Amino acid sequence: MNILEIKNVNIYYGGKEVLREINIDVKKNEILCIMGPSGCGKSTLLSLINGFLTENGGEYTCLLYTSPSPRDS
């Protein structure tokens, strides 16, 4: 069972594409490390996962939160 699925997601800031066709599947009890140089999109990806950004194309499913989500309070 995947608790996080990101399929072909694109993120744009002001018309500029900053993440292109991102694909990630994280299964329950799996550990994921996001690494890369400054400015490569790590924080942007985490903002998408946390719900602070919305994707511009592609699919995003996150089962990390229970219902109601802590973000709803």
C-alpha cells in the first residue's frame, strides 16, 4: 500500500516550470530521503506534499494524514 503517490507532477512559479514530471511512490514503513543541490526543488516538493502548493498537471495522493487532517485545524 502506498502512503504517498506522485505521478507526472509539474509545478510552476509565475509561469516558470520549476519541477517537471516528478514520480514518487512511498510505501508504508518505507524511508525516503530527498537530497540535492541548492535550488533543485527539494523544498518545493515538500511544500507540495504538505499541501502548501497544488500541482499543475499530474496526480498527487497522500495518505500520511488521518481524517480530519492536522492541516484542517
